Amino acid sequence: MLSQEFKLYENIFIETNLQSSDYDGVIVILYPQEMNVRLPRHICSYIDKISCLDKHVYKVPTVWDCDYVSGGRLILSPTGAITPYHDVKVIKEAAKKGMTRALDAGMKKPLLVVENVVDFPDAQLVCILGALEALYVPLQIRERQESRNYIRIGLHAEENETELFERIVRNAIALERSRIFTRDIAGSDPERMSPAKIVEHVKNSFAEDSNITVNVIDDDSVIETDYPLLAAVSRAASRVDRHKARVLEIEYKSSDPTRVTETLILVGKGVTYDTGGADIKISGKMAGMSRDKGGAAAVAGFLKACSILKPPHLKVVGVLCLCRNSVGADSYVSDELLISRSGKFVRVTNTDAEGRFAMADSLFKMSELALKELNPHIYTIATLTGHVRACYGSYTAAMDNHSARATNHSSKLQFSGSRVGEGFEVSTVRSEDLSVNDGKCKGDDLVQIDSDAKCRNHQLAAGFLIKVGGLEDKNIKYTHLDIAGSCGSPPDEPSAVPLLSLCHLHKVLL
């Protein structure tokens, strides 16, 4: 079960009969009574009786002996109260808890009832994704042992099959396969997913995809010449071959180039382990830093979704900036003056601000490439600042440059996130967020980070990327996504954010 791939009509089935003998239990999402969500007719009265018997069913998942459903077991998984301040995430959480409860009860063939909820247009998609998320088994466990936790999954929406529901199921399976790919990269330990291992894993995953090309840049001299800021971060790690920096470029091309209307360029931070370098992390803050590759993982996951769903209107270029911020005799240190690919002299001020360096040269390269592309939009996706977590908790900060802000892009992304259960906060990049990065000493064009800055740290990081990436004056749409608070920290599994929202916004879905 190494790939943990879900396939319709192989291990996932659309089921119209709740009493089918193919399953060993049924999961029902229980909505607040005032929402009047229609339940399957032949268990509706049974659930009404249960809710009168014990109101606690609206608080925690419960298991009931029920002769009216497949397997004789019924799991009720409540959403809890749903107010105007809630979004579809409550359905995802209820489905995930319901499936987890089914696994705990020993079910191997659960059947999930996927209700159509008027208040949430994408509720069925999100419900299925929530349930499938509960089935995720980390890559390193799958590689050690047979760890499949289910035999078959049933999905019931109506008593008759419909093309619409089948399309929703196909979208959910494609998205979950892409999220698994993302989580495997983001969540595996720093040796299992070192830069070299990520390259190998990605190449193997796309080996049979005719619409995907993969280009690996790993020559030491090329990295030093063309990606000097990335090379500086990687210097202490460069003596260990598997830890050496790599730039991995993945391109998706539509089967019909005449239908392409938009070019997406995604640059992801792929720091496979962040010690902080010479500004070493202390007081246990280093634990969990293998998740510092979550941005690159999300970029790879988005390309995986494109390879499966094949959107005809998109051209997509993804760049994974892979390195390890190690500490040692060759560590880059504060006060060094480096020349970026953009030609700007950049002063190192804190080696633990390595993420912006890792992406900077690739971002500049992509900003030059974008000038030749049709309707381009560039993203950087990174676990970049602790500040964003302090500001927004478990939500992603979305920051537009002037060109993207003119189209209200981050607000559109925020709306898509609300439809698929991923939360975004729109954060504005202001003039001072750019100017604060200006050099302080003679000869400096930029500082890596202003050591005296006491606020707006995630915005000024976006400002740095805009300046070093050559995007300050170019009329190219650019959005920076800081996922440091939303990517999932141990012991939680990686969230694969912002994969779903990007797929929703850019119409990757069928």
C-alpha cells in the first residue's frame, strides 16, 4: 500500500443502497436540527429517536446498533453548532472524526453518507475529503509495513447514481491523491526527504505523466553561479551529497495549447531541515523544522493535481527550492555581502531568515520568464515567518503585489478557501514593507531582514521577495502565501494547504 492511491470502482465505490452487504457500518454526519438537512429516509426516524434519547449525539461521535444499515452499525458524527461565523470546515472535521471513529470501532469497509447541504455549495466534496484525510498513513510507516486501514470505502448521496455526484467523487479522489503526495514530502523526516530524496521521489511520481516534464538543477557550479543566495544557505550542507541544494522545476502543459488562458508559476520553499544556521535555534525550537519544506511540497502537490485532472486552460511551472540550513565551519554568517541573481547586493543579517534566500534567485528567474508568458501569475509558498502564526494562528496569510491587488486576487483566494475549508487572511503589503528592506550600510542594496523591525515581519518578508525578485516595477501579478501557521506542526499531520484553494480558484477541478 506504498502509494495509498484511491481509485473509483476499485477501492472507492458510489453506493445507492444503505443496506448493501458490502459494508460493515455506516457513517452519518449529524447537522443541527434547525438546518433541516435531509437524512436518508429509512433511517431518519431511527436517528430522530436516538436524538430524543440522548442529546449528547450532537456533541461527540457515537456508535449505535442499527438493523437498518449495512453492517448493523451506525456512526453519528455531529458538526456541532453552525453559526454565521462558521464555514464548511465544520463538515470536514465532522467527516474526519466520523471516519476516525469508524476505524477505532474496527470497521474496514465503512459507508459514508454524503449529504447535499444548501448552505455550503461544496459540502459534498469537502465531506469526502475530510473522511479520506482520516485514512492517511505517513509514507515512512507505509514503507515499513502493510498499513492499509481499510478494504473499501462507500459513498452514498442518493438512491440513484448521478453524473454530478460521480464528478464530485472523482475530484475528491484526485485532490486526495495530490494531498497525499504533498503530505509525504512535507511530513517525512529530514533524511527520508533530503533534497536528493525529494528529487528522486518527485521524478518517480511523475515518470508516467506525459503532460509533465521535470528538470533537475544540481550541478554545484550552476547553483553557485545562478542561485547564489540559495548556495549561501546550503554552504554548510554542501559537503554531504544528499543534503546539497537542488532546484527542481516541474512543468505542466495543456494537451491543447490553444486553450491556455493563464500561466501559473509557483515557487516553493523546500528547506528540508532548518537548524537556524549560525543563528542557531535554541530552547527546543529546532524540533519540527523538517516541516520547513511544506511550501515546496504544496507546489509539487498542485502539479500532481494538474497531472491527474488535466485542466486545459492552464500552463503551470512549479519550482522547488531545495536545501538544508545546516550549521558548521562553512555556514554562511551575518555580515556577509552576497550578490543575488537579480544583481542586488544583499547583506546577511540573520541566517535563520533563510527561506527568503532559498527562493529569491528562482523567483527572479521566474519573473523574467513570466514576461514571455500568457497572463502570468507568480506565487511564492513558504513556511516563512513565526510572525504570521502569531498574527493569524492556523490560517494562511495571502499578500498581493500591486498588480495582483488590482485584481483583488487574495480576496478571491480567501473566498475559494472558505468554499473548501482552508482559511486565509488577506494581508496588505505597504510601501514601508518594501523600504524597510533597503540596505543600511554603504554598498548594500538590501538587508536579509531588518534586525530592528518589531512588527509587520511577514509583510516585510513579502516586501523583500518583491524587491529581490525584480517584481517591484514589473507589471506581473504576484502573490506571497505564508503558510507557517497553517501547514500543520507535529504531532499533527501536514495539512497540504493551500492545494485545495488553488485548485478551486484556478478551476483545476472537473
